[in-house]
Amino acid sequence: LLLGACEAGFFPGIIFYLTLWFPAVYRARVISLFMLAIPISSIIGSPISGLLLGVSGWGLDGWQWLFILEGLPSVVVGIGVLIYLTDFPRQAGWLQQDEISWLEGVQAAEKRNKEEAEHLSLLQALTDPRILLCALVYFCLNAASYGVAFFLPTIIKGFGVSDSMTGLLAALPFVFGAIGMVVLGRHSDRTMERKGHVAVALLMATIGVGLSGLIASPVAVMALLCFAQIGISAVPPMFWPLPASFLTGASAAAGIAAINSLGNLSGFAGPSAMGYLKGLTGTFTAGLLLLAGCALLGAIVVVLLR
């Protein structure tokens, strides 16, 4: 509960922070580079986590050492953020004055264009149907993402491999996810098209997750989960510029936070549904098909966004 409460503002805060620094034409690739930390942390963290489960001492079990040793870097980096991170371009001593002027001019022009087209108050932003639909898309994405990620080690363990091999194999889909995130994010920026890219990525997740529940071959299941992770990882960098395209200022911060908060409720719903259906049926098939259906619903909704 404390972890959730403390980290809740981090992601929407960073997404909003990036809108203060980067014009729209760069946003998907910049968000993809920021979010590249997620698959990289899984690539590095999964094998390390598998090894840390074997650590013991001072009356603590392996899972307790895992929590402690993997939590400490966040504390250190958090202190570094307070000291070094600059709020606005005009405060950056490492930028030349003409660079600051150019960046602030571009950002101001984008803000004027959005406000001339449509100006939303804070309350309007929180109740805007597009915000709620964006939250639904993000909910569907996270249901598939968390549902697969939480049970991925269990699925792989079912192949009959060791704990350390499970950690290594669990990292493999995130390698493909990292590549897909950067490649699709850059392509979305080049074409300045968002909805179609997000829909295609969600359809990749639908196909990969759904078919992995219907096939018995471990090699085929891993290949399909890698394919699905390309889509899952690629969605957020291309998705977050969507609400930023019609929100500004305080409404942008609140709207992004609302989408993130509502969407992350699936962090409970997805894994819970997977666990329930696994207990009910004895296999992961029904759960994976449900998660694939969530990704498909997200693809349909994002296409309908105005």
C-alpha cells in the first residue's frame, strides 16, 4: 500500500514533465526512450531476482533480500532527482539562451494552437469523454500487460526449467519489447500518426497473448509472448501523446494523472482474473484469452477516439 501510494505520482508526473520539455514531433520517441527503462529493468532484473531468491542471512529469506536490494537504488536515484533535475528549460544552465528561446517559443506556439482549438478547464478535462476513453484504452493495455507479466515466470516454470533459467527466459520477451518500443515510437513520430500505431500494437498483443493460450509447444509459446510484448511495450510511448494533443497546463497534469490512475486499476484486475481462471480451469488458456480480449477492446476504442 505504501509503495503504491508513494510511486503513484511518478509516472504521470514524468509524462507531464516531458511535455514541458519536448515538442509534439519528438514526444513518442522521447517517451519510448524514457520507458525503455521498463523492459531493460526486466531484462536485468529477472535473472538477478532469480539469483536473489537464493540469498539468506540475518534472519531474512531470499524474497525479503530481493525486496531490500532492489528497492535501494530507487531511494538513491530519488535523492539525485531532487538535486539535479531541472523543472523548466529556462532554468537549465546547460542550455544556451537561443536554445531556451527556441524551445520555449515552440512550446508556447503549440499551447496556443491547442487552446485556440479547444480550451478545457480542470473539471472539463477530468470529465471529458476522451479522457475516459483514453483511460479505458490504458486499462485494457495494462490488464494484458500486468496479467502476462505477473504470471510469466509461472508459465515458464511450467516448461520444467530451473529457477535461474526461468529468470533468463522471463527476460526474453522484454528484449523484443524494448526494440519494438523504440522502432514503433520513432515511426509514429516520423508520420505524426498515433491512433493507428496504437491500434496495431494492441492487435499484436491480442494475437500473441491469445494464441499463446491455445498452443502447447514451449518454443511457440515463448515466440508468441515475445511478439505480444513488442506490441505491449510499444503502446505507451505512442499512446501518451494522444491526451497531450488536446490538454494543456493544469488540465494536462490532471488529465494524464486521471488516465494513469483509472488505467492502473487493471494492475489489480488483470492478474486477479488470471489467477481466478487458472484456479478454476487448471490452465492459463482462459486467462490468456481474456487478456487478449482486453487488448482487442483497447484497439477498437482507440480507433474510435476523436
